[in-house]
Amino acid sequence: MNVMHPFYDEHGDKLREECGVFGVINASDAAAVTALGLHALQHRGQEAAGITSWDGTNFVSRRGLGHVAENFSSKEAIDELPGSMAAGHVRYSTTGGAGLRNVQPLYADLASGGFAVAHNGNISNALALKKDLVKRGAIFQSTSDTEVIIHLVATSRYPTMVDRLVDALRLVEGAFALIVMTPEGMIACRDALGIRPLVMGRMGDAIVFASETVAFDVVGADFIREVEAGELIKVTHDGKIESLHPFGKASPRPCIFEHVYFSRPDSLFGGRSVYEARKAIGEQLAEEAPADADLVVPVPDSGVPAAIGFAARSGLPFELGIIRSHYVGRTFIQPSDGARHSGVKRKHNANRGLVEGKRIVLIDDSIVRGTTSMKIVEMMREAGAKEVHFRVASPPTAHSCFYGVDTPERSKLLAARMDIEPMRDFIRADSLAFVSIEGLYRAVGAEKRSQSCPQFCDACFTGNYPTPLTDLNSAELEAAQLSFQEHEAA
């Protein structure tokens, strides 16, 4: 079963970061620490969660559909995962279906011993690699692109595990932030462009890796630094740390949408507070697209920091004109056809006494399909708003992501089909404006966007993809997807 993101509607009208990873080595209660870290990363994936631990002899895994708390909140669940090393994963599905066999970490017994991997990202040549591996006799047990990495490691002829992993990853295109466990220790690595995030921390004698720094805050670890783009860090059970850069030097291209939406606002990304970056985006938006209005109202919760920045720069009062319910469950009984269309109001409700008769500036982080934006504008008008002006704290999302973010096919992206004025008409706002791509770069700390080599991956806005997209461009993609991306019933 698909689990709704807190900001995600049934129309697929929010971009979703697909995974969060966490790993710890040399901690006496590694599985408990991992479960706590995954709680802090729950926003990065609410479909399923898994933890694999190593007790000095054996690897043990526990995986389940649903939230971390549903699977790892009991003492009994943690006691099933003994040892001083553990890795965990929260996910939505991108490549592969939603079934239990795709829940990570994935584990395999290789000739050199056990191998467990947790992967955030998406391999953009996974179908081509899988086709070749199957021809050579590989038998796949999941429909996840991550399993391709396991088979590539298993078939590598290099003598050491690190060399075999490097050999495998040199064949991979796309984005990956990996936490790997072997009997020798833990390996963390990031693709050569650093598209997906990965950070390193310390908790006493333990070394910790996670998708975001907020996980360190929650488990009581100190942030050391980001894992660099193209870096591989090996940590042994006796505490030795080795850093390698086996993929050559490239200009990093981290995902700029981490600043806009994916990361929790209390995280650091690229050495900067995500909350402060989002406020700065709102300030930039107010400079570029001011509105003659009475109130600045965020679309909760993701629009709040940008709305604070917009209000501060524009001099307009910031008000909670929309109240979000925090108790929308995984399932909802629809009593009638009319109620079936009330999904937005289950999560958001207009603060009528505040907005009635007022000119409102709504601030949201993005517009994907546009259906939710249209319903929120309609909700404001029904509550008596005199005017509704819509401002968006990112450029128009006109291109699909192939690096681990769940975006609809391009034909369903509103900005791919319409210019700004038709989009305004579609969502029925009095005005509509987006922050410019140059403004976004300035807000997140870059002087300007480099045209020849952008400092971030911004392909969802510009269509400038930083890696080849082999599977997308393959004439056999559609046929291959039928077998590789089979959607499983949960």
C-alpha cells in the first residue's frame, strides 16, 4: 500500500524524495540508534522501512511496509537485530514496485561474505545493466534498481570488497548515496556529482552516516562533514577510517530541491541551514514578484519558511490562513462521491475568520500537476478571500527527475504544458509568479548560476541533466519496464 506523504495529495501533486538512509558502526545498540535515526528521516520515505544489523557473525534483517514506528518501536523488534553495526532505509518507490521484496537494505551472500546495501538515488542505466546481467545468468529477486549494484559486485573479478564495489559503481549512471555493510565494516559513498545527499557524524566511538544532519541531532551525534561528491569512506570495526576518491574529479551537482523542499528545515545542506535558505528564497521571491495584498499565507508546512521570508521583505503580515491537520491517516473511508473530492480539506482548512475579505498571497514550494494548487485557491475563495495571489518558491517544474525523485511523466507536469498565464488561469489565481532560476541560486548562496557547469542539479527546472539517461533513451525501455518495474501488490 502506498503511504501518503504529509504534504502529498492523492493526485501526485508534490515531488517526493524517495529514500532516506542511515548507518552506524561501533555502537553497542546499533539497531536502536538506526531506528531513531530513521524516525528523523521519515519525511524522506513513508512507504516502507528496513534495518539490517551485523552481530559479529551473521547479518539479520527486519523489513516492513509503513512507518518506522509501525515496525521498530518495540523492544522485541530491536532485540531481533543485535550487533554493533546496522544500516537502515526509509523509502517510497521509484524504480521497482511497492512490495516487501523491494524494501531495503537489500542483502546477499556473496562469495566473499555477506553484503547489505541501502541506496538513496536512482540508477539511470539500470535496465541496460540488468539486461546484460541476466544474459550472463544473474537471477534477480527484486524489481529495485539497487539490486543491480549487488550483481555487479558479485561478478566483479577484483580481489577486495572495496575494489569490487568501485568496479561496480564505475558502470553505474545516475545518482547514488550508498551505505554498504560487509563483515569487514561499513562503506559509505556518493556518486561523482554528489546529486543525492550523505553526511558523516560521530557519536562517542561510533561513526554515523545519514541522508541529513537532523538524524544526528536526534541520535545525539556530532556532525563531522558531508561525504564529498565521488568519495568512498571505509570504516572498520576497530575504528579505522579510510577516505578514497576512486571516481575522479568532477564539479559537484547536488540536488537544489533539497534546499527547496526535500530536507527538513532543521537540517544543514551544503553547509547552510535549510530553514535560512528557504527564508532567503522567500525574500528573493518578494523582490522579484511583489503582490498588492493584505496577508502572506503559507501552504503548510512546506511553504512556511519561504512565506516568512516573503513577509519580512514585503512588509506584509505573515498569518496562518490555512490550518493543516496532523492526523490524516494512511487510509480514509470515503462515505460518498462528494467526499472523495475533499482530500485537500482533510489536510488543509481555511482560517475563515482571518482570510475573509482579505487579499491573500499564498506561498508554496512548488507546483507539479497543479491540482492541489487549484483546490487551495478555491478553498481560499470559498472562505471569502477577496483576491488570491499565488507565489512559488521554486522555478516552474517542467522536467521529470531521473535521480531518485518521484515526478510524474513530463506530459503531466503543468509547467511542461503551459506558460505562466495559462497556469494562472488553470489554478484560478488572480496572479501567479515563480522565483527565477537565478534568484534561486542567489538565495541558496551562489553568486549566480554557471551556464557551462551549474553548481547544482536543477534538471527538473531547466532540463539540463548532468548524466546520460541511457534507459530513457533506449528504444527497448517500454518492453523492459514490463518485467523490471512490475508493480507488486503489497
